[in-house]
Amino acid sequence: MTWTDFKEYSSDVQLQIGQRIQKLRIDKKIAAVDLAAVLDIQSNQMSRIENGRANCTVPQLYAVSYTHLTLPT
């Protein structure tokens, strides 16, 4: 695998993660602005993450998984 392969794989994974976060959030009926507040980010950053245009940190991914498991719907 070359660096170019990794970069292409990375951007694809970034989009897949964002789409998965968005699907889970919608399925659990959690507003994007509410999830953004939990992650301590702006709602426009939440949108960029869900659309694969921004990275999500490991602590943010942990918070997303915890939030989706514990917030009432």
C-alpha cells in the first residue's frame, strides 16, 4: 500500500464514519445541534463531520457511541 492509497482510503472512511454517525443520530431522533453540544463543537462542524468534510477525533467518536447508547429517544 502506498501513501496515495492510504489517503484515498482515509477520505472514503471519513465519509463512511460521518454517514454512520448521521444515520445513528437520525435513528435515535437526536438533533444535530444536541449532539454537537455533547461533543462541545459548533453545529456547522457537526454537519461537516457527518458529510465527510471534517475529521472526527477519537474522543468525539467515543462520545458519539456513548451518547447514542444512553440518551433517551
